[in-house]
Amino acid sequence: MISLDPRLSAVAGMVRPGARTADIGTDHGYLIAYLAGEGVIPSGFACDINPRPLEKARGILRGQGLLGRVQLLLTDGLTGLPRDAVDDIVIAGMGGDTIIHILSQAGWKDPDKRFLLQPMTRAPQLRQYLCREGYEILEERAAEAGGFVYTVLRAAYTGKAWEPDGLFCAFGAMPRSAGAEALSYLVRQRAAAAARLEGLQKASAPDAGRIAREKELLRRMDTVIAEREEAP
């Protein structure tokens, strides 16, 4: 039996049952092995840019008797992945900039596909990219692991590009997500914004306009958090 940590469990919980799934940057292959072993997906791909993680994934999959259902693929991002052979694409455990690079390089804009993205850093920049490129963030879930709170985004391409404001870049769809982890995520994002404001105020040449914008962002964050705390 494969056991996932809370971060990967959150990702697994957002994969559509029956979806052919590609795990980009599979590392040890735990996620794709879990999905296939539990019958969530009929087949999948374990993809990585380096051969060593794929060999580790091969051992896990072989031990679970899943090599016939999960194909190992040495590839850079989505390059070389059969586009018509996958429905859900997981890109987890990477920085937001790396995820943006992978999506930009591939140019996969198929409305039927779902992208499950779990950035370790720079989530606001990833949200901004998705909105600007015509992806809709359908859902976000928070997961706490190792003392950090992460977000998992489920996105689909709609072609409706728009410019998100600072509040959406910081919070995304997380205010709609239930659970203590989601509230913790919002509170921590607010703390990061407060620290950023403090740094701006202490600068040798303070930018009055940017300081004003950050103060307004904090005010709006406080409103969202207060409403979230009061929700049943």
C-alpha cells in the first residue's frame, strides 16, 4: 500500500476518477502509483527530466504490480508526452516559475484537460500567469506538511484571459475552500504581505504609491479573512 503525505493526498483528491493522468516530475512515483493502485485512474505516465527518479519510480511501480498500467517517460515537462493519451496533468512539488515554464513550453490549451498544480513557491505569480493565459482556476485546496501550508490548484483552459488584482493573486480561489488548512493558508499569505509592507516602509527611498497599494491589499485581505472566520 502506498501512503501519501497531506500535500500529495490533496493532489490525489483532485484527480478526476477515470482520468488518464500524467505525473510531471514524478520523483519516486508515489502519487501515480497510489492513483493507479487505488483504481482512481485506469492508466498513466510517470514523467521526469532525470533518469534516476524514474528508476526509483520503476521500483515502486514494479513492487505494486503496476508497470503494465503506468508508463515511465524520460522527458522535459510535457515535451514528448502523447497529448491525446492524457486527461489530467499533475505538476507538483516545483517552484511556481518552473510550472509556468512547463506550461508555456508545452502550449497545451485543450479545454477538456485539467491541470493540477502544486507550487512550492511563487503561487501568486502562477495564478497571475494562468489568468493572463486564459486558464480558469476551478478550485484550490490547502495542505499542511512539514510546517508549511501549500495550495493545490485545479485549472482548465477556457480562453477567457483577464488581469487578476493583487488580492486574487495572493488568495486565488482559496477563500471558497473549506477546512482549517485553507484559513491557515489565508492567514499566512496575509502575514507575508504585512512583512512585505514593513520592508517597503523601511526602505531608504520608500515608494509611496506601492506602500499605499500594499496597505489597501492588507485591508482587503483582512475583510476576506474575517468573512472566512465567520463562515459556518
